[in-house]
Amino acid sequence: MEAPSQKSLEKVLSQRALQMSSSFPCQICVVGLLCGVCLTSLFLAALTSIGTFEFGVFSFSGFSTINSTTQMINQVLDSSSDMVTSEDCNYEEKGTESGMNTQKNDDKGSTDEKVSLLYSAWSALLNESMIDDGEFFQRFRLSKSSVPKAPHFENCKSKTQVNERLDTRGKNGRFPPWTIWKGFLDIYPPSEPDEQMRYFRRQAMSEGSYPPWITGSDDDNYPFTRKVQRDIWSHQHPLNCRDPNVRFLVADWEVLPGFGMGAQIAGMCGILAIAINEKRVLVTNYFNRADHDGCEGTGPYRSSWSCYFFPETSQECRDRAFELMGTKEAWENGTIRGKDSYRSREIWAGPTPRVWGNPWSYLQPTTEINGSLIGRHRKMDQRWWRAQAVRYLMRFQTEYTCGLLNVERHAAFGWEAAKMVLTGLSQEWLEDVSKKPKSDIEEYVWSSHKPWTPTPILSMHVRMGDKACEMKLAEFEDYMLLADRIRQRFPHLDSIWLSTEMQEVIEKTNLYPNWKFYYTNVRRQQGNATMASYEASLGRKISTNYPMVNFWMAAEADFFVGALGSTWCFLIDGMRNTGGKVMAGYLSVNKDRFW
């Protein structure tokens, strides 16, 4: 995607200036402004061939096209906020690669200045909490209400409020409103009281309808997924946390050097298994990867898993567990236990909970390695349980995580979305300044739909570097062979969400012009440095935020290609197999080293 030319910029400014007023003084100002732009452009012509200059919210570069959301909006906004901003997702140094390979290759002459303006308006909306009245909109005399809805954004605040209700017990200890009324429909106000309807809904809640974070049919998920998720939630949210019969297991996340985020999550899955087996409520404590400024405004636990996802238990149980940790008697009588009470083997290879029998014994064989489906292996129980555990731990995103995904989707898909939206408008959005109220179907039904992404899309995680000490590495070409195989069966597939720590992989995407590649704009690894040193060079916030974004994009993609020898890929596979993606299959370049 090429940046708008200087001529296009002048056209944008001239159009907007003429729309501001037809008065003679304003016209004089416009002429003066355009002359200034022209003179400045001529003066800096030599510089722009090798470097970069910026004007307003637009950025021009000899290396890239329209820059990421951060680079554009940071020209306008020079303050800080507790809300998520594009700074939290600014993973790339200026002047390097574009976040979307196809956008780099767009015809220079096809850039539409109206698309650019809409893209920039959406960028400003992502950061509107940073300014009082919207400096961008004031500068270009735009009305927020006239900006077309961004199909790739989620309303993070509303979504989080709804999910909080779905994660909290009702009156008298009833289950949350897990009925067939989805999302915002649960808060739809009926036109008149309907006691019979209310009775049936209360009855459904009291019987514990299945949780809403599982999508797809039972055949599209691992066996017993809905029942397991409901039972884990019920176990982790007892009716009375101060009941003397309620016992707790308090555990920090792993912090040993060399432990990647995948290993940390896998370890907590093992600790949750111990808690289930011992009938204890798991309470997670210090999460070092959330110990950064981005998590400051997301709740009372900066260094907590709840920065990114809803906490694993209620606040009442957390308070009770930490209270008991300070009493010697609670430790002596076993009411409270810590991670140190268990050996490493119990955490990493302990028994899988048998509360639900042996559902892993009839997993559908949907994973292919070396051209053959894997029907059975030695770790089927572990694969099934980790999928259930990671799905529960990530059941609801926080507003912070939702915001990170909005920013990244905008950086990757925003230009396409703007083109798509403008194509479908019946009139010029710049001329339509009327505020249209939302209809009921927009507010309560369509608002529950997932944000737009190009579909179908394949997610690919390419793991290299120091992982060679744990698994057999495969070249990027091997991953692409599997992608081509999927495309042969689904010829309308042409998009890949690529996650990798290696710069050489990104560079090789140019060898595949028939694919559209999307990826986060992060400074990537050169050579064979360890993952720990690479993450340290990025800083804690970036090295945590961008994998979280990649993980969720992979879990939501239509297809997945990866390496089961990688714990990260193993966990992504688990999220997909409890998220309605079982029948999409999984093509892996290798197998898990313990199978």
C-alpha cells in the first residue's frame, strides 16, 4: 500500500478547506496554505527521496507507505493515557517493513485520498481518549458522528461490561445469564413485562446453561468442552469463598530465565489440574509479563494475568486466599497451599483430571504430520486438558487486550476496510453530518458479531532460532508447502497472518507474490540469539503485547499451519480445538517431542 503522494495530500487539504467555508477570507487562507505546502514540497524534494518528512497526521516515507496507526496518530497526540493506545502496539522502528505485505505492493496511483482520510479518522478514534474534543476532528472540521463505523473495531468498553456480567454469579448464587440470548441481547429491555419469559430465563440460569465463550457445535470442539468449561468456572467461583471447606492454591507464574510465555501458560495449566484434583480454588498471583506501564490502568493488579484476561476466580476468593496466606494455621491445616508445595514433575507431567472420564480417548484425528493423520499418541490426555485449561484462562479478554487487537487489526486491515466501506456508501460521508441513531438490531444483535477481517485467512507461526535445541526445525518453505496444500482444496484462500520472531522469514514472503501476508510491525530477530535476549531487547511491554495479539489472531483464523514441537503452537491448537475450529484441521511441520 503506497502512501498518498504529495499531490494527493494537497488535494485532500484543498477539498477540506473549500468545504469549511465559501467566504473570501477563508479562500485567501486556503490559497496561502497551498502555496506554503508547494514551496515546502519543492524545498524538501531531495530529502524525501532518501528520508522521511511528516505533515499533520500523514507520514511520507521513501521506505514504506501509510505508516502504522502509531506513526500517524502520534503526530497529533502528544500525551499519555491509561487506555490502550497505538503506542502499546508500536512494535516496529520507523522506516522498516510495512505491516502488510500486500499494502506495500499496491499501485501507487490507485491510492484514494478519501480512503486515506477515513483511515486516519479511524486511527484518531482509537486514540480519542487522549484528547478532550478530538484534535484530529477539529483540525479537519469533521464530526465524529459522521465517520462511518469501522467494521474491524470492537466496542471494547461495552464488550467488557457485558462479559463482566457473564462472569459474575447472580442473586442467590445463580449462574450468570448464560442463556441462548447472546451478547448484548441479554440487556435488551422488553417492551412490556413478560413474567413467563423471565421465569424461563431464570430457570435456565439456575440450571447453569453452558458458558458463552464456547462457539460452534459440540462436533466442532474437543469432547465435553462445554460441560468442562462450565464445571471449571463453577469450581473456581464457589458460592461462598469464606466457607471453611473452601481451600486454595496460590501460585505465581513461572519467572525463571528462559521460560517463554508458552511455557508459563503450560505450567499454569498443570497447576490448574492440581487444583481441580485436590478440590482447591486456584488463585494466580505475580505475572512478570504484566509488570509494565501498559497494565497500570486496567485494574488493581498491575502485575497480574487480569491485565490481559479476566481473572481465574472471583475477587472475593482472591481476597480470602491472600488473607489466609498471612495465617500460620491455614498453612498448617492445608487450607492454603502454594506452588512450592509441589514438585516440578507434578506441575508439568501430573495426572490429568478424571472428573469427566477419559474424553481424550476419542479425539477426532484432525492433525496431519508428514501427510498422515495422527490418530493416537502418548500425550492425548495432556493435549485435551491443556486445551481446556488455556480456554478457561483466556475465556474473556480485558478491555486492554481488546484495545490491542483493535489497533493491530487497524494497522493490518484498516486500509482495506476503508476501501470496502467507502465503496458501499450511498453518499459522500464527508457531506453527511447528520447523527443517525442506532436501530435496535444494530445495538443488540449485530453488535455481537466478531470484528471484520479478510476471510478466509490462514494463520502461520514459524518458530526457528534457539528452538533447535528442543525440536526439529523446518524452513519457511516447508510451512508454505502446507499452506499451498490447503489452498489447493480452498482456492479462495489467499491471505496469511504470519507470526515469527525471525526477520529472514519476513523477507522471504516476497518470494510468494500470490499470497497476501499480514504481520505485526515488530523489530525481529537477526541471527541465532536466544529468545530470552531477543525479548529483553524489545522490552517487557512489547515482548508481551505482540505475542498476545498474534496468539489471538491465530486462534480466530480459518486455518492454521505451525509446529507442534513448539509449546506456543501447541497452545494455539488447544484454543482452536475449544473454539469451534476442530474440523479446520491442523497441518504441522513436526510433532511434539513427547509424543
